[in-house]
Amino acid sequence: MSPHEVADSRLSRLITRARSAVLVRSTGGRPAPLVEAAVLALVILLFSRLHAAAGKDVVAATAHARALQSLERALHLNVELTANQWLTAHPSLILPAVFYYRLYYVAIIGVLVWTYLRRADVYVKVRRTLVAMSVLVLPVFWALPMSPPRFALPGIVDIVARHDLLTSRPSGSGQNLYSAMPSMHMGWSLWCAYAVWCGLRPSHPRLAWLAWIFPLGMAAVVLTTGNHYVLDIAGSAVLLIVSIAAVRAWNTLTRHLRT
């Protein structure tokens, strides 16, 4: 082998080792990207499968929805039909609302990438909160199936189903249609706001508050499209708070075990 070939071989080995180190080792306080991507993909897969298999009892889901409607009427929170009628009366807003409803996952990916690259000090905390939300909500879906307003409230127009441009799958294909409580569209948008708020708060405390506009918009969308009740939104806020508390308790426990 010539000296030139030897040099090329060594350079190739160095590049291979460097790529391996970047992909599977922690750098700059960040978890290894390849490991992170694999873990998150596994979490998403498991959550999707378990969510799709949760509460399929239509009778129970309808009964729970009626009970929730009764509670909302008692609390004067039953605005779902009025909100849906308002959106159907403003057709120019329907497609923006449908896209807002459908593209929330783009925000989740964007926030994960941003915190990983730019706010490594908060990435692990917000990622653990995301995983905690995924774990804690599944027992609720299994124990409390809930029909959304588009199924359980007379007069509600299923706006997303009528105007969805992003999927051609038949309604219910690979989905759980009876997991209205809590709203995970709302839950994930609240998580996005929480993650961005945590990332911006140390350096831009005023700007950080703007992140909460995103879940406010999602709240309006899930109500007007007939997908969730007001109390579903409240349930999503409770889920985020409990998940944050669970992560803090876990972090405290692991610190005690290390010492």
C-alpha cells in the first residue's frame, strides 16, 4: 500500500470515528442525537399503538360525553355548539383552522430541535415532560373514553373531516376517535409553549410569554372545529402541570439516589 493510500485510510478511519462520536455520544451537555432520535421514535410508536388501542367502547364514550355536557351546562361552559356555528359562518377561516389543527406536530418537532440545538440546559427537562405526558395520559384514555362534540352534540359540524386536505384515510383509520378527554392537540401545544418559555425565559423573559399564544390559538381551533369540549382543554392543562411535577419529583429522587 502506498503512503498516499495509507494516509487516505487513516483519514477515513478518523472521519468514521468522529461521525460515530457525534451520533452516539453526548456533546456540549446534550444527549447523543442518534440515541435521542431512536428513543423518541420508540416513544412515539408505543404511544401511537397504545393510544389507538385504548377505549373503544362507544356506549361508555357516549355516556361520559353526556355526563361532561351536563357538568358544562351546570358551570355555564357549554359553548361548543356556538363556537362551531361561528366558524361555519366564516368560511374563509375554515382552512386555516384545519391546517392549524393538523400541523401541530410540526411545532413539536421544531421545538424539540430548537431546544436541543440552542437550549441544551432545558432540553432534557422538556423532553422528559413530553414523555411523561405521553405515559400519564394513556390510563385516562383507557379508563375514560370520551366522544368528542362532533359525535355527541347534535348540530355540530365535523369541520376537519369535511375540509381536511392532508389525509385521504377514512375516518377512524388507525385512530382513536373516543379520546377527547384530555385534548392532546391542546396538550402538545401547551407543551410547546412551556418548552419555548423555559428556553427563552432566562434571556428574553418578555418574549418568552408570547409562546403561550400558540395554545390559545389551539384552544379556539379545537372548540370551533367540534373536536373538544372546554373541560377537555382544562384537562390538558392539568396533564401538563402533573407531568411537570412528575419530572421534578423524578429529578429530585435521582439526585438523592446519586448522593
